[in-house]
Amino acid sequence: MEENKGAEQKVKVKVEDLGPVRITGNFILKDLQRDTESCPGEVLLCACGKTLTRPFCDGSHEKQS
């Protein structure tokens, strides 16, 4: 049982092809401008610069321009 608990603690960062940076696992996300923190479990960060919800991905990379 203790081994599984350690597996839950791992944080994974995956750079998706032509998409966002996906971060999953047990981590704290701090917003220094708003002085907030959260533990979301998963977050998608924009890697293309087209998002309207910076720094988060809103799927704009999939839209044809």
C-alpha cells in the first residue's frame, strides 16, 4: 500500500505534439499575481501563444486561422 502512495506523489510533465504542456500529479500551482494557490491534479499550459486564457490552454492551437 505504501508503494502506491508514492506513485500518487509523482508529477509528470508531457509536451504534447502541436499542443499544450500537460502537468499531472500531486503539485501546488501558485499564482503570484493573484496570491492564490491550488492543487489541481492536472493543468494544461499553452505552448503556442494563441490562448486567450494565458497561461492555460484553451484549445486555440486546434483552430484554423
